[in-house]
Amino acid sequence: MYRRFRDLREDHDLSQDTLASLLHISQATYSRYESGVLDIPSAALITLAAYYHTSTDYLLGLTDVPEPYPVKK
């Protein structure tokens, strides 16, 4: 389900353990996010989008544009 999570992780040569640590969860839980067994909480989704400098829509497959949205001032 969350193919982009795995693709981005692998493109950045990161392990599931590294991202699990970033999110303060176990590697098993992160693995379940990647496989779609567990829905990813919004806070974790936002953290990953910020980490990868992309949008949550891109992570969720709602857009193919990886650039983040401009910040409103």
C-alpha cells in the first residue's frame, strides 16, 4: 500500500531501524506501515514528509510531484 515509503527509504540507503528510531517506534511497527498492515498515524506521516523534504500527498501516492508545497507566510 505505501510503496513510496519503501522506495524513498531504499533510495536514501536507510534501514527500517533508522526510520523507526526517527519515529520512536519499533522496526516491526515501521515494517507494518510500509506493508500497509498498519495505517500510519498522521504525526508519523508529517515527520517522514519533513525528513524527506516532500509532501504528505506524495508519500500517500496522491500526487507524483515530490516537491513539498510552498510554505504560506
